[in-house]
Amino acid sequence: MRKSLLIEKKFLWVSLILWCLFSACGKKVVNSDPKADLTTVLPPTHKANDPGLVQQEDLSNQITLVEQGRGAIPIIVYPEAPPRTLASAEELADYIKKITGIRPPVITRGLSELPDKAIWVGVQPAVRQIFPNVDFSFYYPEETLIHADGSHLIIAGRDRWLEGGMYAQGDKKIIEGIQLEYGTCNAIYTFLQDYLGVRWLGPGELWEEYPRRPNLSIPAIHYRYHPQLRSREGVFHFMELGSKRSSEEEKDWLRRNRLQYSSLNVEGGHGFTEWWEKYHEDHLDYFALLPNGKRELDGNPKTVKLCMSNPAVWRQWLVEVKQKLKENPSQQVFNASSNDGWTHGHCTCADCRAWDEVPMTAKDFNLSDRNVRFANELARLLKTEFPAEDYYVLMHAYGDIGRKVPVKAQVADNVIVASVHNFYVRDSLESERFETMKEQFLGWSRITDRLIWRPNIPGYAGTKIGMPDIALRESYEQVKFAVEQGIIGLWIDTYWGHWSTQLPQYYLLSQLVWNPSREYEAIMEDFYARAYGEAAFVMQDYWELTDRKKAELLATTPEGYSTFFMHQIFNEEWLSLAHKKLDLALSMVKDDQRLSERIQFHRAGLEVVEQMLELKQLQLQFARSRESGQAKLNAKMSQVLLHIQTKLADSPPHAFNRMYTIKEADIHENPAEYEFKPSKKMLKAIKKRN
């Protein structure tokens, strides 16, 4: 059985590669529905209570998909289906088999006559005859359709791809089968979740849930939906297509929860990090004129700033766009975001300063007008060069001098603004600074309907190193708030895949980002019940206790310095209570091996957390101690680091993103040689706390 599945998967991917190679003879947009209105590339601004959802069911009229003794009705895929759509149809058949034990045949060739019953994947001529009263045109990006009567089921969506351009350069290899829109794929995963009861709670088979029954029927249904958030992959960008930073199981999780196959993929980073190395020898004029009257490096090459008013910079940016299109012909959004280090290095030439509505000498100086005008100039060149394409320039509203709303500059229609207003999961801080960011975010939402929210996670409670840094209700409410302002995407920096300590946070976001109209209680009650069975209420207590402790940590420590004091809130009392809750949960599911493994998965995470907290405590003691006692503390820290390394190595797959835990926690590869040196920030934190 396993061998046949491997052969089947290998066949699919070989077909995918050949399909892309043979389609390379031309480059035109192929649309699965020729009647669709493709002029609405970005949806109109959504109102708060307009989720883009139509859903009707008739329980009195059922279609039987599988019946023991009679088999399964066939899955018929439209003949032009691109490879990833075909692969999703095969997954549909796989999950029907998991549920019933019977795998429906998947038919991709044309039919000489209509079957009495079938599951139709994608719009094809036969379905217009079968469902004469259904509108099969798709008017919104990524629109999905599921419709069933007593005999037939259609699962379809808006599919668009670039003939001859379905490839992109990934981290290590070429990504094949890229589409502009994956409506049918996302419709399949919606059908599996909403109508067949499948859940992908986390990566891998351990966290997969589906019912088991001999017969499978669904009611007559009519479902249409188009997502407001067209940029979704960046919520967990380390799992994006082609990424080498995540496992295949994690990428599967992202795809099946309908985040990976989004239609507006953006870069969350800075746009010109390689320019100094590439161009400074021949084109110093590309770079900022510094206050000393020179165009030279001001620190790190990756944070160098540009002379934004220089037309030669604009033209070189366009040259790079053309190169990017060779590497990824389906790319639609091109980064023009200033490099990091917003506090220094900005151009002081007369032309750049003429773009500023608030002068550099003013107390409330900001570069927002300059940044918008720069993006607008690039957008103008982009549209002139590619008048028939729906291409966009991406700019960041970033840093204290870039987050403010521009005074006069108007954002061009083909500019997308990524709002780096960092009020995400920071309500516990009760900070005026973050309230101001929220007000600035609202200001940007009023001047553009092409706004992506791109917050940085503060990480004050150890998000990056794998601590139990979750904020369930708070994150839900803040994403809902941003959605109500009309954002078209979400990109978060950064959740790294520490599933054992942050799993419910990830699942909540996956469900909310696809459909922001869902209620918090509905998502979380379903999660706890599916993930932990009889131990659902105990595990809910476990996660909610952790959530409250994180909020307490942020509320009782100096802003920005909570990491150094986390052991004082996530203390022995919390650890004891957390272990007791896991013990109780295990006792409640002891006869269910699968559920027991899930609880043990979280226990493995808690054991690493316990060691991390001990390390933090020793580091703080070291920073406060006299020199005579530091050697002994260093020896203790070396032992703790060795324990952390061992526990990370022994932890189950996906429990932690080990590479990032080691990197962000500064875990020395040879603990015996570890010598701790308190950072300036740590010493400052101690002073503030005292």
C-alpha cells in the first residue's frame, strides 16, 4: 500500500515537471473560467460584516459519495487542470479513502457520456449541463464554489496560471506548478474540512483528524466564498513554497489550511539589502548623501539607504524587476521597501529633502511622503513598462519616521503598503507608543485600500526561542480589528514553528486568516475537542494558564526587557501546575495511543522550556553577581546548555524548530566552552527593574 502511494506521488510530480516544460512555448494567462471578470484583481474594500460568504444546505436532499457494497462515485477533474489542482484532487480521493476505506477513481480524460453520479473538480462543460441554474462565473479573486444536489457534486474555484511561466526559483531548487490563483485547490480543502470533517491541527499524521465511517453522504449544498485576505502565506512565511526552513509536513499543513495557495505573495523583508555590494563601485550616486557630504557606507551594507529621488535608481530597480520575472514569471508584487536601520543613513540631498513635507530639522520629522513618492515613481515606471500586467510595488510604512501617515503624497493605485505598526499581541503592555501605532495604522487604512498588516512579534516572552508565548484571544481580536479596516493581507515576523509550545496559536491564526468572520469560541472549542478528546477541558486550562502568564510577564516587567525576567513569572509554581495538568490529561486518554502521543508532544516542549527558564535564571544571577562567583555560575550554565541540547535532539519531530531555537537562544555548540557575557541590554534591564 505504502509503495503504491509513493509511486503515485512520484508520478504526479513527474507529470507536474513535464507539464511545466511542455507549456513553456508561450506566456499567456490561462483562466479556468473564460467568463470571469479579471479586471477586479484586488477586491473592493470589505465592510466589517461582509465576509464574502454564501452558504445554504438542504438536509432533506443527500448525495451519497461512498456506499459499502457499491463503491465510490468517481472524481472527474477538468482536462486542463494544472498539476497542483490535479494533486489536490488526488488528495480529495486519499481522504475519502481514509474516512471510508474506499478510494474513488480520479478521471482526468474526457468522457463520452455523463455518469449518473460524480464529484466534479473544476468548471467543465458537463457541469453547466448538470447544473443549469448555477452561475459558474467567478467575479472575485480566489473565489470558491461548492454545490451539490442528490446526484452530483461540483468543487471549483477561480484558477489562473501563466502558460509557460509556472515556475519560480526557490531556496535551493526550482518550484514547479506555480499558479496565479488556486481557487479549486482551496475549494477542495474547504470541502474536506467543512463538509467531511477533516482537520489538520498541526503538521504530520499525528495531528490529522478525520471521521471513520463505512458510508459517506453529504446534504445538498450551495457554498460560495472569496477570501478578503489575499496575502496569507506570510503569516507563517518560513513554510512558504520552496522554503528550506521548514519540513514538507509543515508546508502540507499550510497548504491544507488554505494559507499557502494565496494569490498575492509579498516579501516581508527589506528591498535593497544587496545593492551596496552590487553597485557601490560603479554607482555611488545610487546611495544616500550623508550629513558629512559623502555618499559612503554608513555601517552595515545591508542597511544602506538610497538616493530615492535619483531617476537612475528607479531605472536600475526596473532592471532588477525584469530579472526577477525571468526567475518567477508569475510574480506580481515587487519590493521597494527601504533597508533596515531607520534611525540613520537617510539621504540629505536637496532633491530628496524636497520630497519631505516635514523637514529633517523638525521635531516631528518623518519620511512618509518621501517613501510614498519613491514608490509612486517606481509604480509609474512599472506600469509604463508593463501596461497590460497587474503588477504592484510594495513599500513598508516602517520605523518611527516611516509609520506616520503622509501629509500630502497620495498612494498610487499600483502600490501596496505593508504596515509595520507593531500593536500585535502587545495589549498587555498598556503602552502609549503602541496605541499610537494603532492610530497610525488607522490613518493609513483611510488613504489606501491596498494595505497589508505586517507586524513584528515583540518576542518579549520568548517567541523565537520556543517559549510558550501565546496570546490567543488577544491575537484574534487584533487580527479582526485589522480586517475590519479593510486589509488585503497579513504577514507576521515571525512564528518559527515551535509546535510543542505554540500549537494552538498557529491553528487559531490559520483558521482566522482564511475566514475572519469565524468566532473565536467556535475555532478553539473545535480545536481542543479534536486535538485532545476526553482531555479537552484540561488542555484548554493548560493553554489558557500559559496565555495568562505571558500577559502577566509583559504587564509586570520593563517594556522590551521581559525576556530577562521570564523565569520569575513562568516560575516553579507555574511549572508544577503545568506538569500536573499534563499528567491529568494523560491519565484521561491513557487508552488512546494517538491522544497520549499528543500530550507527550507538549510535555517534551515543557521539559525544554523548564531548562530554558533555569538558564535565564542563571544568566540573571551571573549579571548581578560579583566576579568571584561567576565561574561557578558559568559551570552550571554549561550543564544546563548540555541538557537543552539533549532534550532538543530527543524531542519529537516538529516539537521545535531546532535550528532557530539554538540560534535565537545563543546555545553554544560546545557547552563546555560556554562563557556568558551579559549584554548591554540585559544590564540596562536590571537597572530598570531595580
